[in-house]
Amino acid sequence: MATTGDIGVGTVLRFNGELCAIIEYQHRTPGNLRAFYQAKMRNLKSGKLVETRFRSGEAVDVARVEFKELQYIYSEGDFIVCMDNETYEQIHVPAVLFGKGAHFLKEGMTVKVAFESDNAIMAEPPTFVELEVTYTEPGVKGDTATNTTKTATVETGSELQVPLFVNQGERIKVDTRTGAYVERVK
């Protein structure tokens, strides 16, 4: 068993029978009271935020989590099929774990997946991906006085807002956390 002094941001705990990842973690020492740890955690199954206090030195149950880098192959229903580059085993990971980033995955990309006893509990696509714009309306010349955007469809089939100067066939960089346009790639 670990204590509250051994854990930090990013640690996965078994809290009230559920797996929770620590998002914020602070040691507090109020005036005439005993010191405690204030933790904000995200429940990995439901996605809900939980805030709690731990006494200093309290025993906590740290879950054994193994992170693997897998190669994205294809989507199949509610699952994303990935391949382990060492064993060449195909692993079905629930698409819900990837969040909005699942819409920007393309074949051959490397994704990070966290496993707890052979069950995928967290998944993270690459932070930035380069995609080709397959369809967008042409921008009107001279309409650049303000920060206006237009809808573009990328090669994965997702739609996002891009500046007017982006044309069909160009490659753009997309932030998978927010699904927003970052820059044009040359």
C-alpha cells in the first residue's frame, strides 16, 4: 500500500471501488489544523469529477497501470482496433476512451493506451495530427478583415472550422484534444 505522500498528478487510484486518475493534487497546511492533501480525480468509467481530502500519511490503493504504444489499424463499430508492435496482437479498445480524438485517427498512427490487468482503461490519440483537406468551399477574396472561418472536411471524414485561406488538397495540423485547426502544413 502506498501513502498520500507517494502519489501525484497522473496516478491511478482505486477509490471507493472505482478507478480514478488524479488531475490536481495539493498539500495544504491550514493555520491551526492538521495538514491534508486535496485531490481532484476523474472517474475513468463514468468520466465524472470527484474531489476529496486525504489525511497526511493515509494509505491509498494505487492501481497497477501499464502504458503501451499501439498502432491504430481501423475502426469497427464502437471499438477501435489497434496492433501491439511487439507481439502483433490485435487489441479492441472502446472508442469512448479516445473521446473527440477518435474522429481524427488515421491508419498507421501511434496511440497510447493504459491497461489495468488486460483491460483498457485510458486511451490517448496523438496530440497533433496532420490531415489533408478533402472538401471545403473556396474562400472569397478580400473577405479576410475579420477572423472568419469556414467548414472543411478532412480525410478521416470529420468536419472542423478552418480559416478562409485553407483550400482543398492542403494539409493542416489539428489538435485532437479540442478538434480545432492549428496551422497549415507545408
